[in-house]
Amino acid sequence: MFARTQLTLIVVAGLGHDPLGATGLLMLHLPEIAKQNHPTPRIYVLKRPRLQLRKARPTIDDLAAREGLSGNALMAREVAAIERTS
């Protein structure tokens, strides 16, 4: 029956009984899903991405290098910006 419709089914998988997590995941993907208009039925399965722990110093150094700065210079710039807004 579903195969003869133009319906879209969205399934949030792997969250157990976490309505807030399911709502957040749906809200994250809904704009992109809504843009798609297909004459055939679609099923989207949304899953929570894995949380990745990264070490702070290498991450800061990588971000700084993109701006041509050292990690210490980037940190000093950001601390100064925070202090200006306080």
C-alpha cells in the first residue's frame, strides 16, 4: 500500500525513549527533507551521530593555522574579544 503513495516516512532510530533527542534530530533534518519533492514514496531513517572527543590543543592549533596564527595567538585574540563584551 505505501509503495503506491507519495508519502514520506521519517523514522528516528536508536534513541530509545528520548523525545527531546528525537525532536532535535528531526528538526535538524526536516528542512532538507521538506525541500525534496518526489512522486514516489520515501523513507528516511535518522540516527544520532557518534560523539567524537578531540584533544583541545591540536584542534586549536588546526583552527589557528587556517587563519595563519599560532594557537596561542588565536587564544589571546578570542580571550580579548570575550573581555571586550563583558
